Amino acid sequence: MDVLVLLAILFLALWFCIFLPAGMALRRGRSAIGWVLMAWITTPVVAIIALLIVGDSPDKIREDLRNDR
């Protein structure tokens, strides 16, 4: 039972520290590697908040506008 709890905690930590910032960055047209590194250097919470603040990249905004037409 302890191994399952440890694996669950490890999975949640990896998701929170790697997959969440990477997925958010990709959806906003930003570098996943860069934002994961930022999450490791600062904290995942800081990286997530920063991604929410900076929003979509200019290229992503243009792409979305082209697709809406």
C-alpha cells in the first residue's frame, strides 16, 4: 500500500511540476521547455501565475484570428 501512495504522490508532483506548466505554455504558443525550466528554478506556482499573466504569444493570437475567419 505504501508503494501505491508513493507512486501517486510522485505522479501528482510530476504533473504539477512538469506537465501542467508545459501544457499551459503550449496552449498559449510559448516554449514548453522554457516554462518547465522556470518552474524548476522558481516554483511551479510562480510559473503558472506568470503564464496566466503573460497570456498568449503574439503568434498564437494571430493564428487564432486567422482561424476565426
